[in-house]
Amino acid sequence: NYDNPSSLTGLKRYLFCEYDRNVRPTVSHHIVNNVTIQLLPKILEFDDWNSRMTLHSWMTLVWSDVHLSWEPSKFDGINFIHMKSDEIWVPDISVYNSGDMSMDQTGIPPTLCLIMSSGTVSCVPSMRHVAKCATDFSSWPYDTHRCRINLGSWVHTGEEVSFHLDRKGFQMEGFSNNSEWDFKVVNAYKVLKKYKCCPNDSYPMITYEFDIRRHHGIMHTTYITPAIALMLLTLTVLWLDSRSTERMAMAGMNLICHMLCIFDLHWQLPHNGTNPPSILLYYRNSLLLAVFALMLTALLRKMQEINIEVPYWISTTTSFVLSNRAGRFLILADDDSKLSTERILSGETEDNSELPKPRTSPKESSWRHFAAIIEWLFFFLVIFIYVIIIIILVPSS
């Protein structure tokens, strides 16, 4: 009877009378102890600032202990018993790529193990694995990180203790996903390594690969949408008339908004990783274009105040642009400019009294026309630059 204390006590005395939990359970030193493991992830924590993943999980370990077998018929039909893990031999499974060296990740924490009469031992300890990850924030906030946990024996070779995966090696049932990260086990496999120092010994290692993808909904709203808005603001500055006060004020406001966004992004982004984030490079390039728009506005305002004779190459360029309909549509903004242009293109002299006299002199009109040409030229050039920046920096995935 299992409930009979004398039967259970007698069985434990029979099993543990001369049992040594520090001795590998085998009848011969040349026989391998095969340990089957399966990972059951429960909770994930990922510290992107320190590139460190913490995985809370259950781990199933199954092996055979020849010293813990008995005939149930001799002990009132007892087929199994429960024992504490620190009272029996357990495999010294360790994390090779630990991300927290202050924490001992050798062996398993105390737990109750199930021992069958055949000598099969099953333990399901609650594990906490900390591993260092190779992070890449180039696609932030759409970044995905690949993390690995390498497990193996710290003391025994593969000829003594060999680890094997139970089926695919993991189960995701009962896993609670993180609110910030989307966690997925990509692969689990066994690696057999040999070293020059010990050519006759092998060192098996179980590797679990994880993909950790950021939930980017909030970051998309906070940083991607303003990036598009600042691009449109810069183009609006270049579209406005350089003589207007509104353009100068908007150019200054555009520059300030860029700087505020970059400062905020600087404190949000992790300061590690192999490559700079594309979103930060975008804001940097957009900031340079905002500075250029402000300087161009000041230059064009100054240019239109010039009252000297325009150089020949400027006059030739202006006449060429104004000789076609598209150029006149973009450049000519008011009736005075149109009248001055008609005089320039028709070659009429001051003796022609039928045309009304413009409020601006031909010299001023020529400088204004040239400034307008520069405005539209750089407006389309900046659009082209933004398109190139987006094509290069937008993540392909």
C-alpha cells in the first residue's frame, strides 16, 4: 500500500542506503548518461539598453538512474516516489553565454523529482536563464533581435553526459507574451564541439534561438508620424515666397522642431548596437535640409534687394526659363513681373507707351526672377533628396 509509511520508508532506505548523489549513476564509467530536455517558456524580459534577455521557464529533464530502480512487488506495489532534487544526482546543466555572471546558472534549482520504479527520473524545475544578445537597432522601432541560450554540462564530456532534445525541444503552451516585445522560439538544435586540447572528447551543447520583435505601435505614432510631418513642413518652407515673413518664421520654427525631436529621440534610443538607427539618420538628414531651407530663405531675401545690373549669365538663364510656358507659370507671380518680362522678351524700349510701367525696375525684376528660379529648383531638389533618403533608410521588412 502506497499510504503505508513502513513500505515507503523501507523503499527509501533500500534506495538511499549507500547512494551518493555526487556520483554519476551508471554501472560503468564508459556508459553514457542520456538526458532529454524540453523547454517550456513562461515569461520573457528583454533589456534592450543592456542587450540582455531574461527567460523564465520550466524545463523538463528526464534521465535514467540505475541506482534508483526497484521491484514494485517487493514494496507493496509502489511504482513511483517523489524526492527532492538535492537528494539525488542531477545533470549539471549550465548556461554558457550567461548575461549575468553574478548569478549561478549551473545545475537546477531545488524542486521535486518523480522517480519511477524503472529508474527513470523526471524533474521539472523553474528556471531563470539570462543571456547576452547581439542587438541591432538599425530598423528601430521595427527592430528584431536574435538571442541564443547555449546549454550544456560544465563538468562532463559528451562521453559521460549527453543532452538530447525531446521532439522539437520546446512547447509554447502557457507562455505570457510581453507587452513591449513579441517573443518567438525560432529553433532548437544540438551542437557537438571538439577542441584541439581534447581530440577524443566531445562537448555537446543545446542551443535555443529566439526572435524578439518590438511592438512598434506607440513608437510609430510618436516618432514616425512627426518625421513625415517635419518633411512636409520643410517642403512647405521651400514652397512659400522667400519675400514673405511667414516663410522666414516657419523656417525657424521648422529648425526648432527638428532639434526637439532629435533630442527626445536621443533619450529614447538605446546607446548600443552595431549600427545607428535609420530613424536617427533620417532626422539628422532632415535637420540638415531644414538648416539649408533657413539659409536659402535668408540668401534669397537678400538677393531680391540687390539693385545692380544682373550678370549676363543670369540674364540669359532667366530669359531661357521664361521663354517657355511652364517657366512663366512657376516664376511669374504678379502682374508687374509679367509686364517686365514681356518687355525683356519682346525687346521693347521705353518709347513704347502702350504698356503700363511696372512698379519695380527691370533690374529688380531680373533678380526676383532669378531668385524664383532658385526657389523652385531647390524645392524639387529637396523632394528628390527626401525620396532617396526614404528609399535608403526605410527597413525592407
